[in-house]
Amino acid sequence: MNDDLHTSLDRAVDDAVAQAAPPEQVHRTVAQRIRDVRRRRPTLVIGSTLGGLALVGGTAFAAVQLVGGDERREVPDVISAPRPDAPEPSAEPTEVPTPEPLSLECGAPVDDRPVLTTPLSVESELTASGEGPWTINTQAASIIPTYLRNTTSQSLDLTLEENAGVHLVQDGVVVAEPVRGAVDAPDVTLEPDERQILLDGRVVMCDGSVDVRPGDYQAYAALEVTVVGGPWAGTNDVVGGPWAVTVPAPDPVVEAPDDGAPDAPSGGSGGGESVDEVWPEPVDEAVAFQGQNPGTTAVWFAVIPPAEATGGGDHPVLEAAQAELAALGYEVTQTPFMCQLSAYEVLGVPDPQPGEWDAWGVALFFASRADAERWVELAGMNVVGIVEGEVFCHFD
Amino acid sequence: MEDWEQAMGELVRTRHRALLGYAYLLCNDVREAEDLVQDALVKVFSRRSVPQREAGEGYVRKAIFTLYLDAYRRRRRWAGIRHLVGTADRRESTDAATGDLLDITAAMQRLPPRQRACVALRHLDDLTVAQVAAELGIAEGTVSRHLHDAHATLRHLLADLAPAAARDTDHRPADPRTTTEQRSHQ
């Protein structure tokens, strides 16, 4: 093949276009879908927790007001989630204050009223690491690591109608909204207090800017969920937040650690002459696997190729590497190469053949290549390789 | 006709091939590419505010990449645990194609998604590195790095790629490896 890359790609696209629907048909189909979406544009109700609301009919768990282009459909005034231990719902409607609808649409004001937490809450793993504010990467696959939690004492059957979308609020106004992805939404059953990890879509500024501007924001995550059957049956928006977040300036320059770098690892020293050096701190595996940082770099200490792999666990080579790192104070698990696909090519590991397990290895993950290289230099350990590339994995 | 429909219609009429091509080079499947483009158009033009003409295509491209990445991650999420049942399947489905087309599309699938996006925008749509960076919301240096790594992979998989790699003259020349490798292929 003697074509240059542009010509080759052009020809591939020509072939695809020839097989695809013509633009006129695309226009008609998309226009109809957009009309349908605009007709049922939802607003979100954020009300107080269960205490102040009463029960009506026992069927829905939150009030939702639909605001379309020129139409507004009123829904029952009084809706709430029934208490887990509440008596059977009364057939008589009861007058109670109507929670005012709150819109997370672009430009809409947002106040500080608490989000509804029953029967489902959207929570974030950010809070496990302290008070915030937290620095987020709006280019990451998961901007805000969130999960859906069943806050009732009953099992809930759910269908996720859309993925969690991140809304950013600044000075009390929604300034960025999500570009939602197609929902790969299996039906989910959550037991009491069980969690469902959520994926969120990209967030874009409301004013037309492609990039989210650096600054401080209040972040909300919202998604539409259908509860199937039971006292909370219905389709509604579930909102989590707010979380104080900071979007940093773009183009982080990869630098060697400076005086502000983290202290030496708690687990001990590496090479003798590096005892007093400041060691780059590895990223926790659970955080690295979330795929939030495109610059994540893995240092691979041991690798089992597919032909020798046993599906993880019990391989002496991997266990030995884990023990060596444990002696330095690093507790690491064994990681399949599926969690960092680029590792195959960079490390020269062959692809698995049919019937073979994927390659497995033991790795430490760092926020940048510079950190990884510096760590290896200080540790003075033999490593299989350093791989900078997308890291993402999820283990159920 | 409402503003959104007019803007969307013009975009589809004038840029459908470019958008479909971009989506196709990401996913290597015509049907999936069509879905990506349509879903992206719906997402962008369903918003309350209609994007300005110049920004509209950028929004749709970004939505295409986002939607693809979301689906890609879900496939990998399954693939990330599928090894537990001994199924080794890293190859995504490819359209039936022959000869050169199979070479380039198969080779593109060996690239991580961001590298694929950079190659598609740079070499199919002839965007500059700065424009690619703006489209994807990443730094120019990161784009240069993605292109460098992608070229290295494609060069390994395909023949006669040096003339195309040498067209990247507007990225930062700071990486000595790039210069060295280009010289070695001349």
C-alpha cells in the first residue's frame, strides 16, 4: 500500500459513507428525535428529606414537573417517598407543601436546599477523601465518581433511563451541563444500602465554550431512574451533590517533583543513596482504575504473558513481585492488562490467543510519567517497563 | 423552521461526511458510526440554547467522542472481567473489507481511542495540532504525543507511512525522538 495516511483514511471513509444513510434521511430522523426530547424536557425536584412531606396514593416518590417548549404538564401536588416503616398509604390525598421545582438547566438559579435522598441517593466517592474542594478533570471518563445507593430497607428494581450527568454551578447559576451518552442500562436490583456505580458523560459550558473554564464550582450529578413496582414505583430524576470542585488550568506540565512533592513513602526506602529523597507517591489503584487522569503511568514489575497466565492469583512470579513491593510498604493487587491496553504493545506482550487468559501483572500507578520515572530511579528496582496510557478498569 | 432545526440541518447537509468519517474511524463500524453521529446531533441540538454555527460542529464532534468513549469503556468494563472466564477477545468487530481498507481500519483499531481521534482529526480532516487540541479539549503537547505514538504504531503495522508522518510539521519540534525517527525513514 503506497497511499499516504490521509488518502488511506479518506478511502476508508468513502467506503463507510457509501454504506450509510444519506444526509437527508439523517436530518429527518434526528429532527424528529429532537422534537420528542424537547417536548418532554424535565426539571428536577429537590425537596427536603422525608420528614416534612406526606403521602398520596403511595405510587410515586418525587414530584416531577415537565417543562416542554410551550407546554407545561402539572403533576400531583403532593408526592413523597413513604417511610420504610410507615403504615400503608392512605387513599385520601393530604395537603402538604409542594416542593418547588428546581431546574438544573443552563442558566437556571440553584439554591442550597438539600437533595432528596429517599429511596435513592446519588453519592460520591470524593467524600471518602475529605471535605473538599476536590480537583476534577473534566476530560476524564468519569468526572465525578458517583454511585447510586438504595437508602430504603427494601429491595428496589431499577432501570436507569440515562447516565449520571454532571452539572456545574457557579455563583448560584448552572453554567455547565452534561452531554449524555447512550445508556447501556441493564435492569438493576439494589438491595438495601447496596450501591450501583455510575458512569457520567462529558460536561460542556452553557455559553458555547467547548472547554470547561478553570475555576471553582458546585457540582451536581443527576440521572433519571425508573423504580419498577413497590411503593416507590415511578420515573424520576435523582440528584446528588453539591460537591465543591475545582477545575484546574489546562496543560499540566510534567515536571520533576519540587519541594512541595509528597514525602517519602511510609513503607521504607529504596536504594541506599535515595533514603532522604522525596519520593513520588503512587496513586491508589482504586482511583487509577477510574480513568480520570489521562496521564496515569504504570510501572510494571512483573508480567505473565497470556500463554502462561492462569487468570490472576496464585502465580509465583506475581506473588513475588507483590511481596517485594510490600516490603517497601506498597500493598498492590495483581492487574490484568485489560486495565491498560497500551501495555501490550509498549511491553511487547503478545495478544492472547483463543482460549488463553489475558496477560496479568503487578504494577504501581503514578499521576505522571515523570513521577513514575523518578520513583523507579529512586527505588533502584528492575522493572519490566513504564507505560503511560489510558488506565481504566472496573471489577464488580 | 426553528433555529435548532435550521442549524442542525445545515450542519448535516454540509458536514455529514466529515462527522460520519470521524465516528467511523473511531469505532470501525458503519452502523455504530451512524448511531454515534445521530446521538451526538440529538444531544447537542436538544439543548435549550442552539450552538453558534462555528461552534456547532465542534460540539457534535466532542459529543461523538464522548459517546464513543462511554460505550468503549462499558465494553472494556465487561472485557476487564471477561478474562475471568478465559475469553480472550481484544479485537473489536470490523467491517468486511479487503486489502488496503482492512489494513488501515484494522490498524486504527489497535490505537487507544484518544490516539485514534487525534489521527482522524489530523489526517482525515486536516486540522492543525492546535485545532485538534481544541476539538478534544486537551493540550497541544498531548496531541503531539498522541500523534507521535500513533504514527509509531501505524508505521509498525503498515508500510509506506513515512510521507504522511513527515506532514506533521506544525507540532512542537522539541521531541528529539520524532526527528530521529523521521530521519531514519528518509
